[in-house]
Amino acid sequence: MENYMISVENDRGANTNYAIFMEPPQFSGGQQPWMNVWYTSFVPYHGSFEVRTGLDYYAWVGSVPTSPAPGVVINSGMNMLGRLGTSSVPGSTYEMQVIQGFPTIQEVTPPTATSGSYEIDTGSDFTVPNNTYLVGLAKVNHRGQVAPVASMAPLNNMKIQITPKMKFYIMESQQVPGEIVDYHSVAREGGVIDFTSGEGQGKFFARVIQGNDGRFKVEYMDLPN
């Protein structure tokens, strides 16, 4: 499996708390996607930390205590390691069911997910509008836990194609892991680490330096020196 590493260095001039986010995958169906905090770390001035990840994509379902919106923290759910589809082999397909108020998924056959995607199918479990149950993408975080990085509130009887992308954001933040954040704010203010296009395409290591002006400089290479 391909492995990627992001090294973050704090030259900001002060101790800083950072959060790392993953670009929400493409969700079919047109529902609004939500971005979640993935990694968080305190880094002192002149300190650094590393993030390692691979092409491990987990199909995830969960619930929220109130309508999904920035500031709401997701702290429960269920996940299964997914296999993305190829041009010749469909990707993993899962059926979502709500059992006594808890969302669950199980893999079903035959799989039907399109190339580059896995699929989550919903039934008729939701009260409409659905502001409680979410489906999405999860990744292993720095605590070794599989944590949601992006989600959406599905409708009944949907067949949702979920297509991940190896693109990340970093910014100064006091937010907590699992917290829903405003995507546009993160994309506008954060540093961008993109292994799928531009200078980062085909690379596996990104060095991110936050300077004393608060901006993030990103350099890519095949492997760290």
C-alpha cells in the first residue's frame, strides 16, 4: 500500500495548536458534505510533528446529537475498511441499517461501486428530513482510532458513491477531533497539501512550514531526506 507522510514545522514565532483535515470525498446524490477535524496537535515554537497515512479508506456511518453543523462533535459510529472500485472490479458496497437508534453497516454482495469509489446504500430507516444519521469516510488518526473525516446526511433509499481524494488542509485551530467544521473557511485560510495534482502529484512526502507571517509553505518530494 502506498504510504504518505506530512511533516509540519512551526516557525510561527509562538506555540501553536494545529488541526489537519482531509478534503471531503465526492458524494453522489447532491447532499451537502461536512468536513471533520482529523488530526490535532500542540506544537511549540521550532517544534514539529508528522502525519503518516495510506490508501486505507473506511466506509463510516454515525450519528450526531443535533443537526449537523460547524461546531457539532461526532463521537460515535461504525466503520468497515473499504475497497475502491477499478475499471474492471466494482468497489465495496455496504448496506446501512439503523438498529435501536444506532446506525450500522454490513458489506453486501455483489458489489456495485463505481471506479475509484465505495458505495453505501440506505434503506427507509430515517425520519425525513434526516438530521441525525450520517454516512461518509473515515481514516486512522494519530491515536490509532478510525475517525470520521467527512460525512453527509443521506436520504432514504440512496445508493451513495463515495470517491476519496488524497488532499489535506492544515490550519491553526482550537477545534477537537471529530468536530464538524466549515469547509470554505478551512479551504480559504488553511495550507493545502495535495498529492493528486500540481507539484504534489506522484509524490509521497510533504514538508509544511508555517512562517512568522502565519502562511504555510508546502514542499513535495518522493521521500524525506
